[in-house]
Amino acid sequence: MSTNNTTVQNARPSSSAEGVAWKLADLYAGVDDPAIGRDLAMAQKRAQAFESAYRGKIDVPGGPSADILLAAVRELEGLSEQMDKPIIYASLVHAAKTDDPKHGALLARTREQRTAINKHLIFFDLEWVKVADEVAQCLLAAPALARYRHYLEQKRAWRPHYLSEPEEKILEEKAITGRVAFVRLFDETVASLRFPFVYAGQSEMLSLQQINARLYDADRRARQAAAEGLTRGLRDNARLLTYLMNTLVLDHRSDCNLRHFDDPMGPRHLANEIRPSVVEALMTAVERYHGSVQRYYRLKGRLLGLDVLYDYDRYAPLFADMPACDWPTARSIVQESYEAFSPRAGAIIREFFDKNWIDAELRDGKRGGAFSSSTVPSVHPYILMNFTDKLRDVMTLAHELGHGLHQYLSRDVGYLQCDTPLTTAEMASVFGEMLTFQRLQQRYPEPRVRLGMLCSKIEDSFATVFRQVVLTRFEQALHRARHEQGELTTEQINELWLAANRPMHGDVVRLTDGYGWWWSYIGHFVHVPFYCYAYAFGELLVLALVQKYKQEGPTFVPRYLELLSAGGSDAPHVLLGKLGVDVNDPAFWELGLHLLDDMVSEAEELARSL
Ligand SMILES: [Zn+2]
């Protein structure tokens, strides 16, 4: 699932996707469908029965029998699906029209009931983790449990990091007034910040989202004013934001100490199912290619006619006059690009269009951005996007359909294992984008349009690869400095931020002093420490897969589809290994970085031909 192309919609732009709305009847007939209540009530009953049947039966001397464990996991899977289906439906109707109070109420009701049901299920994980290692190893090797091996194994990966049950309870209880409270204070503070935007003789106060949008303005004075306003707003709140960051970094450290993680990145690596050495190899490979970034920004400066490029020029639009693309054309381009790759993939994509699994029209109260929701394996995924007739929207459609294809194919591995970890979650979406991108390049051969599309693709890739590695380096430095030097001042953190950003921008993009404050609104650092490198992992993985497809041709296709069908039923390196991809090989990352560098060269060439 993902969100991109989030825009602030004041006046509603025109859209040729009018009438393209999803039919959610495959889930429920409507918000008043009595089946919603029935499913929740049934899930509640099943959860209670599950608890009385299995509590105290998993953590027993000698462990449970494979049959008992299998029956328990099967029932857990079935009742989880029944418990989640109403909440998934509620989220979808709510996203499609957030301003209908009935939708908000349904969402709240289903969420509350799910929490109540979940209480009966928590014991299972705790008991399973307590089973002795040698016993668990035997169970995991049992043929009867083969289908759920990875699911069960992955739960036990956390075993060395669990505390005793009373300790866990205390931590959870106190977190509500500790970490959770600080995170909420951060979210509410950032959401309520207002930034002064002084432009064209006018002065107004803008939200973070609004002032960020002005950084994409074609007028440089507007971008500069946005950058100054953003800095001022953050500087005025620096004391609070700095304190929040110091506290949460320290909290993370004490969590790591209590749970026996030596490295503050440890918990994230474990959740991502990835070895620390792989992440370090990925990051150093990315850093070796900073030259590509700088070459691109030099080109961008030339195209914009700017001698010196500042931080606030990075998002400047290159061409204002890109052609429009209506829904039928977008549909045929995306459809054709998947079909040419694989008739089977094409047939699945066709179902999304023909059976109304996509919500693309613009509607008051509809959520911004785009996502694909996997729903439950017994149904199928649904896609939401806001189609505004731009070429960018075609890429978004291809992206979400990539997720949709992945989610559709992985239904067979079941509800508990169909989702992948973060590192491979964007695999099919970005791959699908690349397929469509190549087709778009053929469809719009005019050099100026091709260059515009190419630059926007390059900038997206830079944001997912290079910037995310910069963010991760900053976080590493921040956690280290907080540990070694104690509470940090705003100025110290600003300096860490600038130091992490300088190598990527070199002497090509000048970072203003004000840019030093810009770490302080980034939610990832607060919500999930070390979240960001997974983006770089996913993007480079896809670029490497694109290269492999180029080299291997049609034999690549069935193996790729098999990879998607496996969902999250095994660790990413195992599944990727079947495709001949070795993420543990440091040289692997060069493949994708090379492709990015080639794209920059292509842009340079196209620019020369204008
Ligand atoms: Zn995505």
C-alpha cells in the first residue's frame, strides 16, 4: 500500500475519470448490510472459543503437537479474516467519502470491536514464543506445518528480545503516557504549525502541506518565500521539536537496552527480515553514486537557466506545458504495458478495470493520494486514486495496479502471510511503473515531453534512493550523538542534518543555513526509527529486476510472477534467491544505480537535442 501524488485540492481540477468508481459490493452490500455485524459477532465468538481451546495448550512441557498447532493457526487465520473484513470495508467507504458521518461511525465501531476481539488472541503469540528452541525447531520442520513455517518462524525471531509477561505489561501500560504521548504531541504540534508565506506583496499563514506545495512553484520567488517561511515556522517551534526528538531518541535507546539490541537499527532490521551488513552495503553503494545526483542537478540548473541552484530550487517544475492524458488513454497505456509483459498479468489488470475495482474519479470528501488495499484473500484488492488527466497520474495508476497485481497473486498463501515486509512491499508497484514508463516514452516521442517525463522519473527515484539514505545517515548520527553527548541542542542537530545532506548535494546544490532546521518536521524519525532505508532497498531492487528482465527476456516473466504469488510466505532474500537475485552480494546494488546513472545520461542527451 502506498500514497503518492498527494496534492492540496482547493478548486477541483477537471477529470475525464468521472463515473469511474469502485463497487465495494464484493465485500458488503452497503454500510447498513447486516452481514457486517454478523461477521463481527461471529469473529468475537470464534475468538473466545479459540482462547478457551488453546490457552495453556501451546506453552506446555514438550510443546504442542504439530496437529494442535496447525489447527490453532488455521483457526486464527480464518477468524482474523472474518474480524478484519468489516474494518477493511469501513476504511474503504470512509476513504471514498470521508465527510459522510455514517462512514466515520462505521470505522470507529469496527475498530473498537476489533480491539475487543483481539484481546482474546494475544496469548497465542506469547505462548508460541515461550516454547523451547529445540522443540520449536522440530515443529517448524514438521510437514504438516509447512504452509505456516515462515509465519511461525518469524514470530520467534523476536524471542531473545521479549521480556517477562509482567514486564511487558508494565512497558505497554506506561508507553501510553510515555512514547505514545510524545509521538502524539509531535503529530499534533506539526499539524497545527502555521508558516508565514510572504509573496507578491501578500502575507498569509500556511499549513505544512500548503507551504511544502509552494516549493514546487514555477516562480523562484515563491519557492524562496516558501523556504524562508518553512524555516521560520520551524525555528519558532525549535525548542519543543528539539526536546521531542531528544526524548524519543533516548526512549528508543532504553528500549534497545532493555530488549538486548546492541544497534539502534536492530529492531527495524529484524522486522524487515534483513541482515545489517546488507543495509550497510546498500547505503555505501548509494553513496558511491552521489556523482549521478550532482550531474542531474547541474543539468536541471541549466534547463532552468539558473547559475546557482539552491535547496529551494530542487523541486522546481521543468516544463509547464506537458500534454494531458485522459482516462481511456491512461487505461489503454497501462493495460498494454502489463499485457506486453505477460498475458496473465494483463488479464488480471483487465479485471480491475472491467469489474470496477478502481475508484479514480474526483469527489468531494474523497481522500487524497492513492493506494491499493489488499482486503482479504477470499475477495480481491481495491484501488483508490484521484485521476486529474496528467501524465503523472498514468504512472500512479500503473504503480497502484502493480500493488494490486501483487496482492491479487499472493492471496493463495493466505491471510496471515500474503503481506510482504516493507523492503519488498514496493517491488511490484515500482516494477509496473517502469513498464508503463517505457511505454509512455514510446507513446510521446517528442523530445521535450520525453525529457519532462524522464526528469520526473529521475527525481522520484532520487527521492526514494539517495534522499532516504541521507535520512538514514542523519538518524544514525543523531542516535550516536545523543548517546555519546547527552541531550543535544537544536544547533547541534541542525549541524548533523546539514552534514548528512552535504555529500549528496556536493557543490552543485547550495544548502542555505535555514535548511538546517528542516529535519524537525519529518515524521518517520518519530514514528518508526530507521524506517527510511527500506525505500532505497525497494527501489534499487526493482531497478535491478528491470535490468534482469532486459537481459533474460521472457524466461524472467513466470519466475517474477511466482515471486509475487509467494507474498510474504518466506524471507525476502530466500524468495529473491529463486530469481537469481543475491541481495547479500554488495555488488548487487550497483545494477540499479547503474541504470539510474544511465537515465541521467539519457536526460543530458535529450536536453542537448532540444
Ligand atoms: Zn506504493
